[in-house]
Amino acid sequence: MSKNETRLWGGEGYRVFLSHKVSAKKKAAELKKRLEPFGVSCFVAHKDIRPTKAWQDEIENALKSMDAFVALMTKNFHDSSWTDQEVGFAVGRGVPIIAVKLGLDPYGFIGK
């Protein structure tokens, strides 16, 4: 594991990128916490990016090194400039994708 990956994900384990709108940041943080005992390391942007790091670079690093992708589908998920791009990145990498319905039906590539 590279230094970048260790910084983003912590130690060894299954790496899951949690895509969400800021309105779901508490739900994302709670899911991250609940999955840790099972050897799952989750990337939650607002919790895992240090203020000195470039936001987009860190998100791209996490997307490049994730093992799986989870989209927390809140009503305003599609309104973000970032979430749909994160989904597209995951689809392009061919990692497992899980859409969690939290007020919005999965659509597009994650709707199948």
C-alpha cells in the first residue's frame, strides 16, 4: 500500500468510497464507523481530507484506490457537481457499486 493509500484508508482492509451530499454527512460518518469492526475502511470526504490537501486530488486518489463504491441516494444526490462524476468513475473502474436509497431511486448506471 502506498503512503497516499495509507493516509486515505488507514491500514489494510476492504476500501469503500462513500459518495454522498453534504446533507448526508452524518449518515456517511455513522456508516463508516459501523463498518470498521468488519475490516472495512470507508472514505468520507469531509472526514478524511486534511485541510491542507487539495480536495479534488484527494477524492481522485480515493476513487483510484477504492475496492467498492457506495452511493447514499438522498433526494438531492443528483444536484451535486461531484456525486455523478464519482459514480461515473466507479462505473469506469468496474468496482462493485451499491446504491442505498435514502429518498431517491437509483438512476442511470447505478439504477440497473
